[in-house]
Amino acid sequence: MSIAITGLGIVCAIGNDIPSVLASLRQKKSGIGTMHYLQSEHTELPVGEVKLSNEEMESMLNLDKGEAWSRTTLMGAIAVRQALKQANIDRLDGKKVALISGTTVGGMDVTERHFKLMQESDEMLSVISKHDCGSTTDDIARICGLDGAETITVSTACSSAVNSIIIGAEMLKTGEADIVIAGGTEALSKFHLNGFNTLMILDKEQCRPFDATRAGLNLGEGAAFVVMQKSADAEDDKALAYVSGYGNRCDAFHQTASSEDGEGAYLAMTEALAMAGLKPQDIHYINAHGTGTPNNDPSESAAIRRVFGDSIPPISSTKAFTGHTTSASGSIETVFSILAMQNGFVPASLGWEKQDDNCITPSTGINNIDIENVVCNSFGFGGNDSSIILSKTPHTEDEATAQYVVDVLAKDEIEDMESLKEIKEFVFPIEARRMGKLMKASCLTSMRVLRKANIERPDAIITATANGMLETSEQFLQDICENGEQLLKPTLFMQSTHNTIGSAIAIRLKCHGYNITYTQGERSLECAMKDAERLIRTGKAKTVLVGCHDEATPLYCGFMKRLGLPEPKMIDSRVILLGRKD
Amino acid sequence: MEELILTLKKQIIEVLNLEEMTPEEIETDAPLFGTGLGLDSIDALELIVLLEKEYGIRLANPAEGKDIFKSVATIAEYVHKNRTK
């Protein structure tokens, strides 16, 4: 069974719809420039902003004035609407529809604007309900009239959107969904601009991926979504491209750095090729992750060389067009890859001039080229590396049929702070230096459950969390509010993404298998369990470590109390180890 | 110099959350990264923030830290020469 893509929607720095994005790509016109909409002290940093104010987006979407919408939601809704319009599906009712969105920053743009006020008065307190990533997906569904759709939010930092598409394809294959709208959306925020700045990986000039003089990335924002259907369900002339293969693997190396040999990236590309039944020489274009940081580009180059050897197809990074749109980059670049295939051109790797011997040589743009298959790479913090293969004609024949039965091998949980002391059994003090209570709890429950079941390393790690790394995120935000945008702590930011939890476990276990994080409010664990069961039933994994981990802080508990909501537990970590029943 | 070394050790323990360590446990000449204390690239970034915050020394490129952060002794030497506060 193949998966057809029947609709595309996009909004990013180089255009607010498909025709304008295509024109910019062909004319080699970058959208990176001086900050205009984001309110930050760091005006010296170029950014790839969507050229629309929130008010303009609200009126494009016919929304009532006065509600504090996150830019993440607004951009996402614009892209979803475009994609649905192009797919032109007559009836959604009676069909199983899923909206799968990748985001990490979520509603942070709204929270950071009101954070101080929220602590002082009740006036803006209600915006807390727009903070978590899952709420942005629910809002997009609501705005786009997808009321009956199942909403799922994936948060694996910069690979979130490709992982959304992967999950969507799997759900179509197993029949869990008839129509999937998948992609990602991420608004620029002061929070992550400052975060990346603490990591000293932001270039003050326009980024130059793979160039010897590259000095980091530029942040961007945007959203892109694709409508996917089983090819049998899509009318023949409607398929714009096919998803023929994909791979999700973990580098399991470091929270913010890629390994030298690009192991995670290598495994992800190899798996995608195997699923598509394609050889490296069948790939005619690679849309690289290519962020422009000193660390990413040689690591990705090493991985590409390992897969493609001496016959590397044209490669480009399109990050110098859009900036790094983080969680949205995977779907934005999936759309670029499809446009390249449809229109027969290789987008330029803008800014590249000087060869770095440790990097591949990117393309400066090719016209009139026949592209049958594209590899699109998307890598995230924690080594959450994913690759997807898009094709002009369908290749995949694999049926994701349920062949196996799921068994619960062991369970564990922690709900009290006292238990965290036991972490010493598994972790050296020097390793614990950065571990907050959520990291300690998730590590402890995970290690204990594996020990109980006498399993060294699971095949896959799936994490669920409603609020993610609440404590470190709150400290980082509080720091910005109280002390301004200087001298902030990188340690806090590097542990602010939701996938910090799952990737830390992978790093500890050196587990290169499938690794994903779901964040969908109270339904987070449900999303994770469905994925885990799917992996086991379809034979993709024999053992899956599923964890649901959340924490609270005194400030957050205070917010909940003032809103008349139940007070959350300070720590709540539960894990289930699933296995295949023989 | 001795005083600066002790202060630096205390500050390193604080910014890197080395909760269970005392200044005496950090050897002045021992490597901080890799085989020594086992610090990594993020710790180096924290040390860059520390230099700016406490001593008014600004490193524009994280690669500059490589030689400076070899040991507490090398940090002390660099701070002594370059501090602006």
C-alpha cells in the first residue's frame, strides 16, 4: 500500500502559499532579514519571519478579535486550510480523520508576553491554557473545522514535523485513519531565540550551510502540512507525491550535539531506503537538514557519505531561505522537496561558497532535472533523527498488518520526591549535575522497569508528557523576565524541549532505535500507547519502553489553584514496558 | 592567585550544579573536560557565561574556550590577565 500526498499547505519566510514559495525558491530569494514581528533585544540576529502580523493572520482566518492566539496556532491553521483546500476532499464526515502536528515551542509566544502579568494578577492567567503544545493542535483543528478529528502532537524538537508525517503514514497503513493532515508549526519566540543564543550557535550573518566559514544557524518560523491518503483512496490524478519510505532513529549521543559519524542520521536514511525498496542511486535529490552549525553539517555529511558513498546525488540545505524553522522544518522541507520533484529543479544551497573538506559539496541550484525520489532529512536535539523519502510514483508495497499480540512485561511508577534519592543506584553524581526532578524520575522508573524485565535495551522508546520540562523552562523564562536577555544559562535551555526526557534515556542506554515524544495534554499517554502497540503488532519492535512523565512547580501549582483547577502532582512518572507475546 | 583559584572552584561548583563536590576535590591542574572531571560542551558554555558575569570577560567564539578551560589553573591565569572587574 502506498501513501499519496494530495494536498500541501505552507507559510514561511519565503511565502504565504505554494505559488509564492515556489517562486522564491526558483528565484533564489531568501526570506531571512531583520526582526520585525518578534520583540527581542537581540535585533542583531537575523531571523526568517513569516511576513504577516498576528492580526493579519487572524483576519485571513476570519477569527474573532480579542482572543490571545499563539502565532504557532495561526500559522498552522493557515497551512492546514491550504492543504485541505488543495486535497479537495468532498466529505470528511464518516471518515477517520487525524490532525498530527509537530511543535515544541507551542504557545510560548503568548506565555512569554504575559508571564510577568500572570504572576501578578488574574487578568491574563487564562492564557496558560494556550501554552502547551497539544492545545495549539486542538485550536488548529477547531479553527479549520476538523471537529471530529483525532488530534496528535509530536514533539521531538527539530524533527517533529517529519515524525508527524511518519506517524500519519503508519496510521493510514494500519487503517487507524482514513485521512491524515500532518506537518508542523512553530512561531519564533524570545524564549528559543535566547536559548539558541546561549548555545552560541546563531550566526549574526545569513547562515551558510556546509560552507567552510559557516558560523551557525538563523532561526525561522512557519508551518507546513500535507494531506495524506491511501493511494487507493486518492483519485489517481490527485496524488502530488508518494511517501515511499521513512526512518526514525536516535543518535543517542548527546542532548545538543550530533555524533561525529552521524550514526542516527545514517540509520534513519538507511531505514527509509530499505522501506522504499530503493538503492542510493535511485535518489536524485537530498534536502539536507543542513542547519549551518559547525557541528551539524559535518556530522550529516559523514552520514550521507556512509549511505551514498562516491555517488552522492545533488544536495541542498534550504535553511538559508527560511531560517531554521525548528519543529516545522521537516514538513516545510517536505513541501520544498515535492515542489522540486514536481517542477524539476534542485533548490540552491544559498550562501555556500567555500568548500569544507569535512562537508559534502552542496548544489547551488539546478534547473531542468528529472527527480524521481527525494530524501528529506530532519534531525533534532537529543539525536531524534528522521528521514523521509518522497517519490513521484509509488514504490512501497509493505502492508502494516497486525501480526503480533502485545504483552505488558513490567510497570513502574514514582509519585513522590523521596524516591528520587534512589537515582544514585543508576547515575554517578557528576552525571546527575543537570538532572532536575523530572529527569531523575524518568530515568529511575525506566531503569528499574528494564531491570525488572531483565532487558538491557528496548527496541524503541516512546515518551508522553503534557507539559514537558516545566521546571527548567520556567526558570529560563523567569530569568528572561527578571534579568533580561543576557547571560542566560545554556543548561536550562538545553533541557527545555519535551524530547529531553526520551532522548536522555536513549543516550543512557545507547538505544539507537525508534524514539518519539507525544504531548497532547491528558491524552499524551494514550497517543504513546497507540504508537507502541502499533510498533509491536506490525513487527517493527519486540520491546517498547513507554513512559508518561510530568512535573509541577510551586508557580505552576499556584496558577492552577487560582484558576480553580486541581493541583498537579510535583512529580508523576510512570513507565510500561511492552513486549511481543510469543 | 590562590584566592582566585578557590573562588573559581566555588563558582564552577555552583554554575555547573556539582552539588556533591567540594573545592578541595577539584584538582587545580587536572583536566576539566574529557578524561578528567568529565565536563562537556554545555559546561563550557556555562563557563563562558561565568567569565562574562563575574569577570567581565567576553568570549565571542566558543572555540576560544578550548585552551582557557583546560584546568582551573589555566582559567585562573586567563582571568587574572584579562579581567575587567
